[in-house]
Amino acid sequence: MNNYFNFVEKNHLRTIKLDDNVKHKYYIDLNNISESWTGRVDALFTNTFIQESVHLLVNSISLFESGYFDCAYYSLRQSLEVSTTMNYLLELNPEVREKKILDWKTQQDFPMSGQMLSFLKKNQDIYYDMFNNMKDYFLKLEETKKKLNKFVHKQGYKYLYITRNSPLNKKNDVNYYLEEFTEYLKICIGAIAVFRLGIDPMPVLLMNEEIYYRISDQMTKAFSENFVEEYIGMEHINNYMKTQIYSTHYDSIIKEEKLEKWVKAVTQDNYINKNMITEILKQKHLLSRQEYLGVTLCGLIENISKIYTYDGLGMYFTSLETVRKKMSWNTKFFFDLKQEKNPINYSFDEAYISYFKFEDDLDIFLEHNKILTEDEIKMIKTIKINN
């Protein structure tokens, strides 16, 4: 019976596998989009839409490889529709947006994809500006969506399982189907990235080092140049740079003071190079109180390898490698340490850890490779957070 079930269910499926290295690259590139989170407060909801669009493309690859080619193309189309919905909601004024989001969540009357695009093109806001400056790109995208509709609506024998995978058509080279699918997959990857730029231009702005080093910390990861070239086209991004949303952000950020390399490493990557403490402190006014404290401590105490904050939820790495072999910890350990009568030079596997409380209830846990001396403890306790 199981053999019969398997025959019926798999009879007209044709599995076509992507090369593992190629698939890995697609997943890495999709992750590039996933990490382009927006920090725009009124648009935080769009991060979920971006993640969903990316996952739909991952699904499309899995479905195509399993032989469900029409479902794979449907997922490609869905990724574009979810991205369109995101931009549509974003361009509504706040009062209308709140109602429309509720309609969307409760499956009430909601515009179709074509209606949303029509609104975006007439709204004379961000999408309108992007469309006018990137007209060639969006026209190409429209043609792609029309082609995806042919797959989804099965207009033509080549879109039917029965004829596509018929023994009479087995002679057809699988490379044809594979190249066809990957062509549309790449277009959709680029499209999601472009729709993402309708929220804010940060993934493109951060490609410019003059901008990157003028922002102390950001949620967004920059698009790579290879990513832009392969999936969007630099000529289209150059046209995007003519939009109001891009120029407004650029003009605002470029006026800020430029962070030096090791200052940026502290603010962005939570990394403190102990050999560059003097250079970092030249821009101490660009550090937060916590960052300033961490850098100062690393300058005073040679054996600090890591600094923990927020009961272990936050961490600063340093250029000094820890002697501790374990990488794990939990917040209960830090909470319990705070309750100790003498929470200094506490054994932490092969290393040591010490807890200090500074002004404004700023808690710091120091991981150090050797026991702190009495002089070092006194120096730490006299630090004033006044940067």
C-alpha cells in the first residue's frame, strides 16, 4: 500500500537539485536582506514583512527541489506581494495605517496587490519617487510578475505537471528548468531588497564608509557591492540615490562627526582594542556612559578579557584572549554573584570574575585572567563616569 501511495503522489514530480554551493550563496545573500533591519520607530512592523518575504524565497527553493514547481513560483510571487503590502501600509498616514493593519490582521476587506501598487504610484511619496527614478527597474519587475502569474495560473501546457513531467518530455534538459527558476529567484531577491529601500536607505547608505563611520550604532547591515551588482544592478541603485529619501538621510548624516575605526568597533561591535585605548578616548564624547566605562577599565586593568553588562545579556570583547575555556554562562550566575558579600576575584572556571557597582546603578562584571590586586580594586572603585 505504501508503494502505491508513493507512486500516486510522486508520479508526476520531477526533482531538480540546486548545486549546494549555489544554494548556500542564495541563503547567505537572503540573510543579507534579513539583517537589514530598520530602526525607524514608526516602521518597526515592516521588519516582520521583510523576514516573511525572505522565508518565502527559502520555501520556493525547497519546493522547487522537491518537484512542486508551481508552488515554488507561487512562493516567489507571494514574496513580492508581501513586500508590496509592507510598502503600502508604510505610506498610509498613521491613523489610516492603524485601521488598515487591523483590517489586514483580521482578514477584513483589504486591497489586492494591483490596487496597492496603483495607490503607491499615485501617492507621490517614497514609492512614487523611487518608481520615477528607477522606472526601468520597476517595469522589468512588472514583466516578471506577469510571467509568474502564468506559472501560478497554469496558462500553457508547460505549466502542467502532467505534460511537463510526461515520459515524452523527459528528454528536456533539467538545466533549462533550473536556469528558468533561478532567473526568477534572483529577480525576486533583488526586488525584496529594493522594497526594503522603500522603508529607509540605510542598507545602501552604509555601503559608503563616510556614512558608516558617522553612525555610532545601527540595526541595519549594509548590502554588499556584490549583492547589489548581482541582484539589482548598480545603475538602478545609482538612480535610487537620486530619490528624496536617500538624499535627505545622506545630507543629515554626513554632517555628523566621523568616528575613528576603533571607536566604531566599540559602539557597533562591542569590541575594545586594548592597544588603542588612548586613541579611542580622544573621541570619548561619542561614547555612551557604559562604553566609556568599559574602555576606561580596559585602559587601567591589564588582565580584563571581557566585560559583561545587564546581568550577562550584554558583553564587550577585548583584544586580550580569555584563559577561560567555557563559552557558556547564564543570567542566574550573574544575579547570584551580585548577592555575594565579596563579589570580587570570584572563581570563573579557569579565569576570575568581579562585580562592581558604579554611579547611576551601572553594573559591570569584569572577566579577568588573573586575580585583581588591592591597588587595582581601589583604582576601579574611584572611577567616575564623567565623559
